[in-house]
Amino acid sequence: MMRFLLLFSRQGKIRLQKWFLPLGEREKKKIIRDMTTMVLARKPRTCNFLHWKDLKIVYKRYASLYFCCGLEEEDNELLALEVLHRYVELLDKYFGNVCELDIIFNFEKAYFILDEFLMGGEVQETSKQSIAKSIEASDMLQETMEEYMSKPAF
Amino acid sequence: MAPSVCLQEMIRVIRSARTQGEERGVIQRECAAIRAQFRQADSGGRSHNLAKLLYVHMLGYPAHFGQMECVRMIASPRYSEKRIGYLGAMMLLDEKQDASLLITNSIKNDLSHSSQYIQSLALCTLACMGSAEMCRDLAPEIERLLKASNSYIKKKAALCAVHIVRKIPELGELFTPSAHSLLSDKNHGVLHGAVVLITELCERNPGNLDEFRKAVPELVQIMKGLVTSGYSPEHNVAGISDPFLQVRVLRLLRILGRNNDEASDAMNDLLAQVATNTDSSKTAGSAVLYETVLTIMDIKSESGLRVLAVNILGRFLLNNDRNIRYISMTSLQKIVQTDHTAVQRHRGTIVDCLKDQDASVKRRALELSLALVSAANIRSMMKELLRFLSTCPPELRSHATSGIFNAAERYAPSQRWHIDTILHVLITAGGDVRDETVPNLIQLISVASELHCYTVHKLYRALISDISQQSLVQVACWCIGEYGDLLLKGDCDEIEPMQVTEDDVLDVLETILQSHMSSPTSRGFALTAIMKLSTRITNNIDRIRSVVSIYGSCIDVELQQRAVEYNALFKKYDHMRYLIMSSHTIMGFNSVTCLCVFSAPNVTVYEKGGVNLKLQCDNQTETAITVTFTASNSTQSDITSFTLQAAVPKSVQLQMKAPSGDVIPAQGRGTVTQTILLNNPNKASLKMRVRLSYTSQGTLCQDMVQIDSFPSPAWN
């Protein structure tokens, strides 16, 4: 399973953090520090895999954001690259040409999309269309409720 | 979709703060406002408030006061509030917080909600942060959802079940029956969830393996369907149909086929098909091939299939994509012991990867190369490894040097080659050689006696150009101390002659003693070497004496102690100095060739150049022993000026009687005897160092013998 998924900028600011295992605040902060240090120190044109403690770290840079995840021994690193790529595609489809600012200002949507794609550190749905439809439907539900709530009583 | 304006406004304000202090101020104000609004239970903006708090939390600020708000929001009937409430729960609550238990009831209710999107929120949250208690409580609900309901919920319930099994493995039996039946679903999400669930059940409880091995034909069918199906837009990634599902199925097949002939047979053809037909030009295909190779190597596959798998890894080594090269090497590392011959075929490519730009790839290549060294390829492999060492990244150097030394020691084709390799490593990377290897290297050098002259010359030359590499310094100092006479003689067959004076040598050793780059150990070596040279040189004894006395007041305690002892050797025990400082001396870290004397009463302890020395022991009392040495000569001419000197441990007293003479007649026509009386009041373990000195055919000869045990029951 994936233990965590982090998105951070070139300056090491964290934009999204998903933890699939219960960890204390201090531990989480340490992992974030270690990941950002290690990944940002990597030169270009090096491979996307690292070793950290007993985990395999897979990272990929998309524009100004680094997508970084921690895997267990049995997990397939090449597939993890595909998982990261699929998430980027989903964000791109949703926001239309996604950029870091989209994720900053709409972070909760980024989480909602992630929660339709991964669960418990595993892939939940392998069809892009299916995920996109679910998000659309959820957003509709939210809107309808908000519309309903802002209507005057009579 | 309406953007949450208040949230975005706050984000904008925070981002425009110019300093950390300013940001903290803004955050404090906002948090105060959020807190106030939480207390108000205002209906309109509740979700925005919580969202703001979550943003603040992500920046690293404390947000625990929002925990109860999450609980309240989750219980709200409004979807927008539930949505953000559950997100908050996943971010702020974990199983360690007490508040997490409070949401169990809400989750239970939402699991049976009429809206699948609300069910989904509950499932997702449970799978993310459900504690063991919550899992136990809600497991029956999840099991129900696995069977009834639509694909959207089934796939989520399956992964929720995975989480429950991880938390409480015994609950696995609750899900086992449903898990198998999920495999007949057509929906890829459900199939994927089912495969993950079955994998987890098998890993947690090997008892399940037999049950799920029955599913192998079904799994094989699923794979066949994916591999041979035409283009499916919904699941296609770079020409591969649903690589995510394929990889998980292959992984499950691996677990089921391991150690089981029947299951392995059933999947053999499929694995061959996937291995042959999968296009690996993009990552998706390579991911599937990689998983296939892992499965083939782990189950009981035919040898032909195994060869196919290793060849795929070999092909991966030549791939342009660095990731694929890296993956290939990690896989080859796993099988290098079991499939050594197959991996050897790709040795050339692996060695080439030592030159890769990427440090991770280099590391893997180094590991593999060291594993592939054998007696047959040692010469060519060592060339490559030494070449690698000169451009090796710093973090790999000490591992590389250790690996090279091990390989050299195991497979050295000749002593000269071995010494050359050691010298090369010390000179190229002496700073990265681990300290523990120094005594071993010294041992190897001392054993190669014909190469002493060569070794000391090469080390001396390396030393005069660079004294910063500690291992090199230590080994070189030891050699100079030990073989200084060979160095000063100036000539050596194998290398260009170089005139080395006593002053030159002492200069270098003193420089090391004084240099701030030298470690305490190195300085110890240097001081000892200087001291040893006092017995091998003739003109500079005073210089040595003064160096040693200076260091008698050195700040470094160890060095001081050593210097004081050496000083004493000069002053009180000058007659012993030769003995102790001669060849094969132990001074705490050298090795020595010793002779152990066993039960025979009169035994030969030394035999060289026609001179034979025998030892006989007699005990007078328990603590007094008489040792008699008898020397004979089998050469053609008489031996003259024959003297023996002896040294024993401190607690033992020694009295040398007058020798019978100092001429040993030739051809065994006579002997010289020397008696030594020993008093050993503490009954210490008795050892003796004997130094012989004599003239044979006009040449002065000196040698030394160490006797470690004496044939006396009183001392055993």
C-alpha cells in the first residue's frame, strides 16, 4: 500500500498531504521535512526512485509541484509513477490546465478528487471517466443543497 | 460549482503576508474569528469556516480546536457540511484522538444513507482513519455492503474491508466468502478492490491460501481478457488495458503460486503470454512486465520461463529510461544468488551502468557488480571496479572499498596482484577505507614477504605526495617502520629506483606526527614507525631520540604514553630495544608469526639458512624454569659471533647464563648452548622473544623468533 502522498512546491511548501497510516503530528512533520529535503536535492535526469528507511519513495515533478509518495517493499514503483500521473490527469481535467495556484486555492477539491481515486493507500477506480463522473455528481449535490439553503423560505 | 469565496479571500491575504511574523498575525486573527463562528453555530458559513481552518492546519499551525466542529459537521444533514466535516476528520482526527470515537455513530448511519455519495464519504473516512474499535463495530456493515449495492459502493467497501483486515486480521474470515464472489463482477473498480482484498487476506492469514488458490483459473481468465482485448478507451493507458488491474492480478498470482506446483502450472502459459506480448515502450507496459518478471521468479516456473524473465531484465538494462534500468538492477540483485549463471550473461551491461550519471543507478550497479565477481572474471572486473572508484560519488566510496577488498581477498590470482590492488585502493580512496580493514591489510602485506620491498617503496611514494588519507597513512607508516631498511637500500626490481635518505623518511614521519590532518591513530602509527627505525638506521638515532622525548609531553594521552615507553627503551632498556623493535613485532596492532611449542621436550624453534636452534625446558620448581637453547650449523663454513638475546613478559625475571661459546662449527660438527633461568612468581602465561645474531660467510644475519607456549604442565 501507499503510506503517504505529498505535494510540495520547489520551495518546500506543502500543498497537499494524505496519510494512509496513523502517525503523530511530529512524525508527519519529520517525514515532510525529510521528503522535501531529499527530493529537492535530486538533480535533473536522475531516476524517480529513492530509498528512505524501509520505504521506496517515488516522486515526479510536474511544473512547479513535486508529487511524492512512499511505498512498501512489495509495491510496484513503475506503477506508482502511473498512479501519480493519473492523479495529475484527473486534476487537469477538473481544473482545466491545472497549475499550482488551482491546488492552493481549491485544496479541498484536490482532496475530494484524491479520495475518489485512492483509498486506504490503494487504487480505488481505474477508469478516468468514472472518477470524473462521480466528482461531477458530488459537486452537483453540493450545489443543489447550497442553492436550496440560500433560497428564501417562501 | 460555486467557489468558497471567504476561504479564497483568506488564502489570498495569508499569501500576501511579507514576513513569517505577518503571516502569524493574520493566522491568529483568522483563527480567533473561526473560533468565534464555531461557537455561534451559524448556519450559512460553517463549511467555509472549517475549510479555512483546514488550510491553516496545512500551513503547519495548530488546529485541534476544530476537532469537535468536524464531529458536528459530520452529523449535519447537509451534504456540503458532511463533505468538509469528513475531510476535516481525516485531516485532524486520527485513532489516537478521543474525538474520533464520537464519529462512529455518524459513520454507521451514513453507511446506510440513501445517497451513495454520502455512503462513499463514510466508507472513505473509515478506510482512512478507522481505529480498531471502530472497525470492529462497523465490520458487519461493510460486509453487507460488499454483497448488496452497486459497483460504486462495492469497490469502496472492498478497500474498506482491506483496512479492517489490516487493523484486525481475525475479522478477515468475515470477508472471505464475499471476496471470492466479487471476482465475477465485470466492473474494473470492483475487480481491483476484490484482488486487493484477496491479496490482503492471503498475506494476513496463510490459511486462506488453499481456499483462494481455487480462484487461480478465474484470475488467469481475467488477465487473458485484459491482455487480448482490443482497445478499450475507458481503461487504456499507452496501449495497455488497465495496467493497474493487471499488476495487482499478477501480484496475487505470485502469492498463490509460491511454493505450489499446481497453481504455478496453471499460470505458466499466461505468464509466458504476458511476458512476450506486452509492449514495454512506455512505463505502463514496463510496470506490467516488471510485475510479471517478479512473479515468474518467485513461483515454481519452468526453467524456460525463468530464462525469459531474466532476459527481460537484461533488455530493461539497455532501456533509455533510467527508471527502468534501476528497476532491472534491483530485480537482478534479488535473483543474483539463485540464478547466478543467468545474471552473469548480462555482466557487461551491468558494469556499463557503473558509468551512469544517476547516483541511484550507480549504487545498484556497484552492488550487482560485487555480487557477480568470481574467480573467472576477477581480473577484468577489478579493472572496472578500480576505474569506478576514481569517479565514485562520495557516499558510495567506503562501500566500494570494502567490496573491493573482499573480492580481492577471495579471488586474488596472485599475491603481487593482491598487493597492487590494495595499494591502488589506498592511493585512490584511502580516506574512505574503513578503519577496521587496516589491521587486515597489514596482515596481508606482511605475509607477502617477497613483495615487502616493492610495497614499502610504493607506499612511501604515495605518502610523500599525500598524507591526508588516514588508512593510507597508517598502512604506509607501519610498512616504513617494518621494512625501512629495504626502503633505504634504494633499489627494487619492479619500480624506478629512488634515492631515499634517512632524513627523508624521518621528515615524512614527523610531518605526519605534526599535521592537523592526522588522526590520533595515525600519529600513533607514525611514532611507532619512527621508533622502529631506530633499529634500522645508523645516522639519526639522536634525531629519533629527541622526537620521542618531545612527545613524552604530548597532550594526546595515548601518544604520550607510547612516547614515554619508547623513551624508557632508549634509556633503561637499550639492550632490549633491538629485540622489541625488530621484525615481526607486536605493538598492539600488528600481527606476528609465532611458533607454538608442544609436548616434545627438545624441540626445534628455529631453522633457517643452515642454522638450527633447539629448545629444552626443565622445571626446577613451579615458578622457576630453566631453558636451554642449542644452536647447530649445517652450512659449509663456521658461524661466528653467534649471540642470543631474550625478552619475556614484565612479571617474569630472566637471568642469562654465559653461553658455551660464540662459534658454531660447520657441518654439524659442534653446537653452542645458552642457558636462561626464568623466575615466574605470578605464574603468568609464559612467552619469550629470542633474537639471534651471527655472522655467516662474512654476512651479518639477524632474526627473531617468538615462542608462545612452553612444554610445561605447570603453566598450562
